[in-house]
Amino acid sequence: MNQSVDVLIGGTNQQQLKLNAKMANRHGIISGATGSGKTVTLQVLAEGFSRIGVPVFMADVKGDLSGISQPGSQNSKINARLETIRIGDYQNRGNPAIFWDIFGNSGHPVRTTISDMGPLLLSNLLELNDTQSGILYACFRVADDQGLLLLDLKDLRSMLVWMSDNAKQLKGEYGNISAASVGAIQRRLLVLEQQGASHFFGEPAIRLCDLTNTDFFGNGVVSILDATKLVSKSPRLYATFLLWLLSEMFEELPEVGDADRPQLVLFFDEAHLLFNRAPIALVDKVEQVVRLIRSKGVGIYFVSQSPLDIPTEILGQLGLRIQHVLRAFTPKDKRAVKAVAETFRPNPKVNTTTAITELGIGEALVSYLDSQGTPTPVERILIRPPESKIGPITNNLRSQHLSRSPIKGKYDKTIDRESAYEMLKQRAESVEPETPSQSGSRNTTKQVNKTRRRSNRQSVGEALMKSAARSIGSQIGRQLIRGIMGSLLGGRR
């Protein structure tokens, strides 16, 4: 492994600008207009982290980040920039990479369960109002108390139908369960399923250890999520997935203290989607996670057109700021440029407001944290050229790469074990049809259902094996605490 713990960002003919890796878990942002060079800057940082042994996860929204897995090639422009920045150890080389895809087409499938996602993130994904969100929270609570696993969309739909059918019996403990609200949630689930979300919910769920690997030479493995189809088809699912991933990292990774480099770095492209129409409660949770996840050694880097796309409370926590050119054609644009300029620490040698509109492609204004954690004055620099290939690889090369993947076959086959859908179906089938003399005895029938429900709970052994990460039996389920952004009680698992 490279013993250096600095990441070279770029420089001028007078100095090189390097990010102290010890401060890389203080997060950052790459911003700028379309075509200004944000994607290449992301690639430069990602391969820099990989070189010092830091695993990287990044969402490939435009479909042109797969080239990081292959050596690049030099040309006269690259050579000129290398000479200007005075980089003498440049070499064309690729990085260890694993490809992921929620739809399972251009990478390994990515899945989680309904239970792990939790009601807060699901409510945001489905764009539910307060009443509907309350029903969804009740659904998770009832599933816990009934010992019913919520793994995929059919489990959630079955649970909602059962709650609607038994609303009177559930009202005393869980509140009013409106058939209209349940119907509205069901319709949202149908839309979500048409957008391809059924690929995302289920098992085997992704294990975070597969995103935090290094190769035999100590280089951090770069995990690349193909999000091209996901962002165009279901941008809200894309945003929810990233927020869920962030939450899972916070819950599962151990505290690392004052390390000399991050344990993992995440790059979230099209970051504005994470906060677009998100409820205040969710934004508050994200702000909390961003603030606290530094202690887990995780660095988060947002990529967006403007820093103003990020909520102020979160923007204030971002130590590295890389600003590419912004256009200012209208009075509104000019006000935005001025506001962005004010987010940098002033440098008497740089007119930040003017420079933002004059930057060339691959040129940026940069401020970072020094070894004491103090923001440095803004500098105008050239971004160094990546050593890996700029742009996408061919489908044939991607297929070859997947065939040699260290996790080949681990997530390819879907597992559909007994969960809420199957258990509720068994209950329905076990109830004898009513005779005319029994037509007025529905309460008795429901009491029978309640008795049989207890006998259909999952085994204690299975519940323990899942380490309470799934919904478990009634007595234990009442004590279940989900994660910080998927929670019923707002605590850690």
C-alpha cells in the first residue's frame, strides 16, 4: 500500500494541493454546471482514495464512471497539465472495482428488505401524507407484534390488506386504520413496483462488508452502482437507496476514533435528489447522520450543480469544497453565484465571485481542512488528470469483469423464504368457510385467527440468527428498535 496519506487533487505551476486523508471523513462537495468537469473530479478523488487503501462507493448517474477500472491513455492536453502541476509519478492504471445494479443487468443485484428500510424512508419513498405515514408505522408495529417478516413488496401489501380486514380489532391498540388510507398506500406501491422497485426489495440483502474491501495490494475496492436507469426511471428510489445505505453504514460500522484515513468514502451524485421534497423530519435525520458518521470513519461527498442544493445544516459540515464553473446569465443566477462565493473562506489573491464564472473545464476553486481542521483560504487550481480511463467501458469488457468478480453468484439468485405473505395466506386457508349459521360469528372466527397466528410465528432460532435485523416474534418484536433513519423508536438497532 502507498504509505502516503495525502490525496492529490490538483494544483498550479507554483504549488500542489493535497487533501490530508486524516480530514477526509469531514465530508465534501463537488459542484458546478453541466460539462464543467465534476465527473472527472469525482474520478480523481475516488482513485486517490483507492490508492491509499480506502474503499469507495459511488453512484454512476451518467454511465461514464466504469472507466475507473481500466488504465487511461495520455495525450498532449494531459501531458501539458501534468507538466504544469509538476506531477512526476503519473502512470496509466486502473483500479480494483465491483459493479452493482439494482436491476441486476449491468452489475451485481442490490437488495434490502422492507423491514430494514423502515417506515420513515418508505414513507418518503412513497410520498405519503401524515395520516398515511401513520398507517405505515402501524403496519411495521403490527408485523413486529405478530411475528411476521416484511421482506418484499408482496409482504407489505399482504400486511396492509390484513390490517384493513381486521381494523376494528386493531383499533384499540394501534389506532384507527382507514381503508381509504390503506388503499392510497396500495396504489403508491403499485406505482413503485412499475418503476422496478420489486428488484430492490427482497433477499439476499446486500452485506456492507462487500462494499468495504481492499485488494491483494492494499488498494481500496471501488464499488460502482449503475444508476443511469434508476435515476431516469425512479429518482426517488435512487435517493431513498442512498439514504438507506448511509443509515446502514452508521448503524453497522464500528467506531474508529482518530484514524489516519477513512474506512470508507461515499460519493452521492445528483445530490439534490436526496433532499427534493423530503420531509423536515427526514432531512433532520440525514443531518444527524452526516454529523455523527465521521466517528465511524466514513466520508460523504455530495456531487451537485450548486452547493445551494444542499441544506444549510449539512453544507456547514462539508470540509472539502470543489467548485467548478457556474453560469450567470440572469439576475437570479448572479445572486446564486454570490451566495456560493460566500461559502468559501476568502483569499485576498482570488476574487471568488468573478472566478466562479470564469473557470475553464477541469479548473476549480478549492478549499479544504488543514491538519488542524481549519478551512483553508480558497485557491484556484487545475484538477489533476485521472490515471484511469475517462468514460465508460464496453459492455463486453463489463461482462468479463463481472465474470471475474470476487462476489460472483453471491447475490444473483433471489431467495423467497416464508414471510408475511406466505404466513397470512396460510392463515386464510386454515380458516374453514362460514356456513349460513356462522355468518354472524365473525368475531369468533377472528379470535381463531388470533390463536392460530401465534402458532405460525417464526422459530426463535431463526430470529436470533437474523440478529434482530428483521422483524421478529411478538414479545421480542415489542422491544425492537430499528435504525436511525428507518426507526420506529429513533434509536440504533
